Amino acid sequence: MASADLRQELVCSICLSIYTDPVTLRCGHNFCRGCIDCVLDIQEGYGVYTCPECRAECAERPALQRNITLCNIVERFLSTRPDQEETGIFCTYCVDSPVPAAKSCLHCEAHLCDKHLRVHSKSAEHVLCDPTTALGDRKCSIHKEIYKYYCPEDAACICMSCCLIGEHRGHKMESLEEASEKKKETLGDVLQELTTNRAETEIRVQSLQERRRECLGKAAGATERVTALFRDIRRQLDDLENKALSKISRYEQRISLSVSEQIQQLEIEKDELSRKVRHIEELCNMSDPVTVLQDPDTGDLCDYEDTESHYTHDGRDLDVGFISRKLQKELSDIITGINTGAYVLEATDILLDVTTAGNKLDILGDMKTAFWSPDQVWPETPERFQGHQVISTRRFYSGQH
């Protein structure tokens, strides 16, 4: 377990293999010299250098310091062959207690510790290899002989009998070591390309993460502004509603009070008229002419003339049309306030397309700013403007940008 933990500490985070010529950046992280050189070469075109481990930025290409202590640790770790213990393969002949195997014999199909390895046969037929449980994979399944050659035509490992009497007879052969070295060279080129692609992908991931953070920040800001906008609109609408309802309520109270006073006055007049009607009816029913003629109240009653009602109207009815026009104007003012700057979405972040910039326009590195420069000369492209113009990399159909 201790060996496995140590191995993890000695793995480069770029190639995921044990360090080769480890170097240290200013931030303290270590990488293979070849791996970090490749990453820095890619970052050179972006104008900023970052540590692949902690994202620490540096304006200038950082100097690489060889980590001598780490180099010594790697060498000692590799020399002690800790992988022997990690394989879980033990010596075939140590029956009393398990001892990690140092080698496996393909001929004997047995695993040997250091002690039994010293007394093992040294003849050519006894082929030793690193400890492995797949001993059968190193022998020909037809002739049961150890693989000695490689057939490039059939891309197969073969034994001596396959070369002489088998189906590979007459084919061009290579030794296993020679074929292995050729494949390692090919894999090295593939590894270099994959490492480069991974570093470029990491840079794109960082760019997208930064873009996502910017979008989330803008979305949060836009959400806050929209919420504030509608909160203000609701407040203005509530105020407008309260003003309209208050005006209607005041009219209602005024008219109600005026009409109530007139109703009260008319009720008094009605009672008086009822009293006079009853009195006249009584006189009309009397048989004594003297009493009728001498009644003191009938003088005015005989001269009674019908008069118009005392009800009056002040002419101040509820002007529904005026209230409607007032509401429309107030609502129009609210909408106008929004359209004329009370609320404007934040300008969209755009990038400029350098291939369209006129020859006298200089574009800054952030791809957001263009200015006139009499000494600027761009290579000719079909999209390039002849005048002082440049277009963005995105198209917009509406809004402010």
C-alpha cells in the first residue's frame, strides 16, 4: 500500500505516467519537462500561461526549474521495482510463506523469487520475463513454443515452427524486440499527439467554464433587473389604481351626501303636503258651511299652485371618459418610461471578426475594440472591407448590443 501511495505521488498529471525529467513551476506543481513544454507551446498563442493543475496565470512564459530531489526519488522508486509487490504474483516454489516473484519463466511456466532465480537454469530455452499470470499468452497455441518472432504481414507473434513449417512460412519476420521498438515509436508519436490534443481540450474547457461563469453572472444580473423592473411597474400600477379608486370614492361620497340632504328636504315637504291633504279632506266632508268658510288655514290652500320640485343637480356627474383617458395617459407614461431608459438590458458581449476588418483598423487582443491605425495592414481576404468597417462574429436580429 505504501508503494502504491508513493507511485501516485510520482505520476505526472498531464501524461498520467511516472515523471520523466520532472520540472517545477512557480506555483510548486511538477510535470514532465516534455509534457509542460507542449502545454506552454499551445498556450503561447493565447497570450497567457496557466498551470494545468491549479490554473495559476502568468503573463510571461514561466521558467522551468529541474526538481533534482524528485528526480532522485523517481530513480530510486524505479530501481526498487515496487511493481513486483503490486502484481500479487508470488514465487511458485516458496510454499512456507508467500514471497513476491521477481521473474516468470515461460519455459517452466513458473514464477521465481530472487532466491530461486539465482539457482534457476540459465539455458536458452528458459526465457525469463517480468512476473505475469498470462504465461500461456506468450506461447504459440499450435506448437506450444515460446514466441520468438513477429510477422508484420499478419500482425502476429509467432514461434520458430511457425516460421519454418507453419502458415507464416515465407513471410518477412522481425525479432520481437525490433517490432516492439517500432511500435513504441509509433505509440510515442500517438502519445505526443494525444497529449497535445488533451492540452488543447483543457484550454477549451477552461474557456467554456469562464464563458459559463460570465453567462451565469449576466443571467443573475438580468434576473435582478427584470425583477426590479416589474416590482416598480406593479408599484406604479398599484398607485394608479389607488388614485382612480380614490377619485371614484370621493365622487360617490359627494353625490351621496348631496342626494341624502335633498331626500331629507323632500320628505319634510311630503309630510307637510300630506297634512294639508288630510285637512282639506276633512273640510270637504263637513256639512256645516260656516265652519268650512271660517277655517283660517284654507285661505292659502285655495291659492295653492303646483310648483316644481325642489330637487337640484349640481351637474357634476362621474366623468367615466375622463377617468379612462387619465388611466390611459398614466399607463402610457409608465410604458414610455420603460422604453426611454428606465430599464435597458445590459449590452450583449460581442467579438469582432478580424477577417472583415478594413486595412486601417487595428483590433485589440480582447477582440472587442477596434480603432483607426494608419500603419495597420491586414492580409487580403475575400471578406475584408475596403473602408473603416468590421463586423462581429455573431448576428443579431433585435435588441441593443
